[in-house]
Amino acid sequence: MGSERQISGLFTRDTQRDRVVPPTGFTATLTLFTSAVMGFLVVFALALSLASSRLADHWSDALARSATLKISAPAEQLEQQVEKALAILNTTPGIEQATVLNLNDQRRLLEPWFGADVPIELLALPALIDIREEKKGFDSENLRLRLVADVPGAVLDDHTRWRRPLVVAAERLSALGLFSILLMTGASAAMITLAARAAMSANAQVISVLRLIGAKDAYIAAAFVRRFSLRAFSGAAIGSLCGAVVFFFLTGEQDDLSILTGIGFQGLEWLWLFLIPPVFGGVALLATQRAAQKVLGMLS
Amino acid sequence: MYPYLFIIVQGKELNRKGKFNFNHIPDCNSPRGQAQKGKRNETHCARHTLIEFDAASYSYTGGELLSEMSLTITPGAFYFITGPSGSGKTTFLKMCYGALLPNSGGLQIFGRDVRELTRDDIALIRRNIGVIHQDCQFLDHLSVTENIALPLSVSGQDRLSDNLNLKELLTWVGLKGRASALPPELSGGERQRAALARAVINSPELILADEPTGNVDWDMSQRLLQLLIELNKMGKTVLLASHDLSLIRLAKSQVQARVLRIANKRIQLAGADL
């Protein structure tokens, strides 16, 4: 009940109460600056986390739905084994489509490593079949067993081996981003606590006068809590706005480039930025309330 | 005694003659008080003591300052607290508003044991006690008006800055022309009068004044004393700490004042020797 009143008091302007604490002081600048910087950094951490999360989802989703069958066999048996493999693949539940890569496809794959002029027709390359899975996927172990029996030169690569570490890395990066946000929020809370305690200690005389005329702890605390919460809110709003502007232009100019430009916000993800100022305001509220309780206890 | 026609403005009573009226809670002996006595169980009328010391002692790190005080402050009385410098007058007054607790013995303020009070309880009690310090204790960044109105904000009442009540109060203490001044811009006498206005704006039952005339000349001392006497005549209990014997003599000629002398760690009722 009391805390509800305090929270509602936070949004209710009481000119007299707001003015009981002298308006100036280094703590005001410190809180505003810290919140702005942290708000700005949180935007980056959030962008990193969201981008990593998107990447992990993309890799999990896209790569999980594709597999490659490599058939290595003497040239005279290769075509026959490919046909057998296709027959098996086409009758395997969960496989949407199986396509044999032609020479042009293979050239494109090798181009980054060997250049465009490689005489691919002269190379003894294995046949490659690109497999597209249905959403439910297929039983890779069962498929392997069937292939071993009929297509001895076939090797099924469902990308699991190299996909999993990538996905794990992306997920870790995403978690690291979130952890960074927690650290920044915690650091902000610590800084605001220090600033609030310093402000209250510097205003011990004000507190003494307020107590003399019958002010309850809640009234005194509210004068500081409201001020610090609003400063933290404003600082975080400025910081996150700056961060948003930076990302808007960063991704706007280079949106066709690769993974690095994926660090940013897409669509509704921009809405996350609106949460930063209230979260910082809330953290400041809790931090200042706690600091106020301690300082008022010490000053009694 | 005060045959004014009362009007109610935001819970405060004003009389038609434009004087500030502090007598929200009627005197126990007045017909109005008697009439209300039956309606309210928890009024000051039902209480016969405001503050009660029961063998209360106070010690600080340097030793015992006040020893085994037994004293009852009754409603409507005017007390002078006198004694040499350092005798414990300020300490005694601080105990009266719960800023200091006795180390031993009992102390009840408005019928409640101070040791059982939380900080918020003490805050509530202080809303019924007006305190005037020698150094006044203002918030220097607020104007005189805002400082005086501060107890209203603290007690959750509407601000009265635009209200007649506050203006009349400023007139009463002679600070009408200094309403927007900051405390550091005031003279010693003006500060004391502003402190008095702040102390009485909530219409407290008890007014504690700690050497309010210490930093002002004799004329201003007399003026302040007159204001306190006027309050006492309105039914307020006044405790005034002062070592100025001429001021005490002047007061005794106008009001039935009791003089409490603090000497040798003890408090005693002074006799006619003053």
C-alpha cells in the first residue's frame, strides 16, 4: 500500500515536495550522464543480442532444413549410384526435394577457393545432391543405413556437425549481450545509489528541517526518489535515442552487406528501445528508495 | 474571548477581521470545546497532559546532562525554561519533540511513550508541535512563503500560497512585504517571525521556542514575545527557553507563566524570586 502510494507519488507532480531539495549539484549531472551513457550502451548490447539471436535462429532453421549427399564412386558407377540415391531420397518421408547439383552449381561452390577458370569438367569431383527437408525433417540415421546398403559411396551430411557449434556460439553471443545489459543496469543502479546517498548526505540539513516540521520518511525519500528516477529516465531516453539514431543510419546505409550489418534492429524489435528509459527509471526508483531508507536510518 | 465569525477555507479557519485563527481545536473549557468533547473520544480535551516526564534522565558521551526530571506539561499553559548556558534547555526541548530520547525514566508525548514510537510516529506527533529554533532552520533555496507553507505540504494538505490564510499569517507576523524573499535575505528578527509563522501554520497544540530572542534586539524580542503570548491566549501551550530574565518578567506581567529552571542537571519550578 505504502509502496503503491510512493509509486503513484512518483508520477504525481507535487511542486512543493519537488522543490524541498535544492535543484543543483553534481549528483544531478552524474545521474543524467551515467544513465545516458548506459542507455546508449544498452542499445548496442541489445542490438548485438538480438542480431545473434536472429542469426542463431536463422542457422538453426535454414540449415536444419537442408542436407547434402555426397557420392564418391568410379566414373562409370557414379550415374547409377546417383539414380539409386535419388530413388531412395524420393521415397524417404520428410524429404521435400532432392536435387543433383550440375557442373555450374559445383563451379559456383568452388569458385571462392579456386577461381572462376577452374576446369571443373576435368576434375574427379563427387556428385552432390542437395536435400530440402520438410518442416518435420527426416530420420537421418535410417537414411544412412539405407544408403550404405544400396549406394556404398554415399556420405550424408546433415550439417549437424558444424551447424551446432555455430548456433551455440550465436546463442552464447546473444546471452552475452543480455548479460551485458544486466551488468550495465546493475552498474547504473550502483552509480545512482551512490549519487542518491551523496545527495542525501549533502542535504542532511534539509532532511533535518523536514523532520522538524513533521515529514515522514516517505515524504523525504519521495523528494529524492522522484528526482533521481526522472533523471535516470531522462538520461536513458537521451542515450537510447542516440543509440537508435546511430543504428538507424548504420543499418540504413549498408543493409545489403553481410552479418556485421545484421547487428541492429528489425521491424518490431525497435520497440525494445522504448523499454530502456522506464527500466532505468524503475531501477533508479528502487536504488534510490533503498539508499534513502539507509541514509534516513543513519540520520535519525 | 474571540467572538469572531469563523469561515472555513481549505480546512483552516479565518475570522472575518482578517486575523489568523489558530484555535481549530477549541479550548477544553470553552462552550465549543465542551460541546465537541462529547463527539470526539480522542481529542486533546480528553488529555490533561501534553508531555509527561517521569524521572527521565538524559546523558551524552560527556556525562549526564539532565537527571531524573519529573514534569507534566499541561494544555494551555505558558512555560519559560531558563537556566545558564549549557544547562540543558535545548536538550530538554528536543526531548519534548522526540528528537532525543531519555536514557532512563519515562517520557510520554501526547500520551504516547516515546520509546515505542517509530520515526513516522514521531513525524506525526511533530505536526502537532511547532518548533522555533534560535537558528530558525529554513530551506534557504525556498522563499519565505514556501518555507512557511512547508508544514502543510509535509502533512499532505493543499498548498495555501494563494490562500488568504497564509497571507493573513504573514501579516500577523509582519512579513507581508517579505513573502518572496529568501531566508538569507531576512534580518534576524524577520527570520524568527518567519520561523514562528511556520511553527504555527498547522495550528499545533504545543509551541516550543528555543531562545527565539537570542539574536534580536529588545524591541524585536518584545514583539516576538507578544506573538507567543497571543498564541497562548488562543489556547496554545507555549514552552519558551530563554535566559533573558527581563523578558520573563515582562511576560509574567501579561500572562500566567510558569518558570522552569534547569540547574545542576535538575529541572525545578521557580518561585517568585523572578
